[in-house]
Amino acid sequence: MPTRSALIGGSTLVWDDVGSGPCVLLIHGFPLCRLLWRPQISALTAAGYRVIAPDLRGFGDSDASSAVAAVDRYADDLIELLDHLAVDHVVGVGMSMGGYVLFNLLERFSRRLSAAVFAVTRSLPDDEAGRQRRRQLVQEAQHQGPQAVADPFLDLLLPPELRNSRPRLAEEVYGWMVRTSTAGLTAGLLAMAARSDATPLLATVTMPTLVIGAAEDRAIPPEHSRMIASGITNSRLVVIPEAGHLVNLERPLEFNRALLEFLRDTAPTPLNTDTVLCSC
């Protein structure tokens, strides 16, 4: 897969850029990386789309030395990346923390988005208990390293029954997390804790929007997806059954079908047919 890098916002950003056609920007969640999107990249490129899948600052292969604890910074990086690639507008797809970044893009750079897809995310900010949990994780990570974050998040993202039935998936996801630098993890935690309430933004959204939830999500329960969809006029809601927070990996066929059906109406290509491809 074509992997590229460049100095973006004073930091080295790494991304995959594959396919041709209408451009889809995939924004991963915490504490993950662009490899999360492999099943979607296969399906999207086969359907005639260009896919840009970056590692956010401090995650995956992107530079962690200048990790900054602000959702604004993640969003600014993505806009600078699109400018670097001379891409005027994209369909933005944000999962979990990536959804927080997508809300930020929607608020500050809506002209650059032709459509939005919010997957297993929420518009509400952390409450004080949630902020305190994140601050506690920051302290533990600074003393114990990435494993202090990876261990509780593995339980949250992949329940025991799924880890038992798909051990290779669990091993891979855990590897992504423990390979993330402490600087990147702590910046992400603090950025999420400080993020603003995006709920008032919902009523202002006029672009085509898809909201994807997961029925068994323990990290962000599906009522948050329903809340986002109910607040955005004419949005689509898909809640995928028997799936948890990593719904795009657990149920790639269902996830890809929902995404491609939405794109067929909002950014069609000659290849976007009913065929849904997946590399699981």
C-alpha cells in the first residue's frame, strides 16, 4: 500500500494514499492507527475511491516528539495534509476520537468536507468523572509506559469473548496500542478531556451525513449515535448488531455496505456497485 510522509505542522506525518476518484479521508480512533482501516481501504478503492488514511500526530508511524494535546491540532494537521496533497474537499470518516476530530473539522473547515461519516463516536464532551479517568491514565502512562493504556483499552475495545474467538485480531490491536509512544497517548488523552461540546453544532449541519453505531459497544454505547443522528436533519443512522467498538474490524462487510451505500448517493463512482469487498 502506498505510504507517504511529509513535514506537516512542524511534525512528520505518515499516511496511506491509494486509489483514484472522489476522495475519502479516514480518521482513526484512540489509541489506534491507520492500520485500523485496512478492510475499508480495500472496499473503497475497489469501488472507485481515492483513500487518504493518516496516522494522527503521535500515533502509528507519525512523529510523537511534537505531540500537542489539542483536537484543534489534529484537525489543523489534516487540513495542512489536504493542502499538501492539493485536495480541495473530501468525505470525512471519523471513528471514536476520529469523530471528535471530524466534528472539529466540521465546525472550523466545513468547506473542505463534502459529506461526513461519524462512526461509534459522541458529540458530548467528557463529564468531570471522564476527565478525571483520562488524567489518571496520563499519570499511569507516564510512570508505566503505553501498556498502562493498552491493557484497559483492550478490555474496552475487545470484550473477552471476542478476544477468545479472534485471538489474532486481539493481538494485532494490542500491538498497535503498545507501540504508540507515551507522548502520543498522553497528548491524545488530554486532547479528548479538553474537547468542547459538539452537540450545538448538530443542528447546523446541512451536508450529507451518515452515523454508524454498534449495538454492543461498551466504549460509546449506540444511544450516542442515535443522539447525533437525531440532531442532524436528514442524516442516516445505521446501528450494526452484534458488534462492539471496533465495528469496522468485527463486522467489516456490514460496515462497508453501510459506507458504500451512503457514498453511492453522495459521491457516486462508476465502480460503486452493490459488491462490497473486504480484506479481513
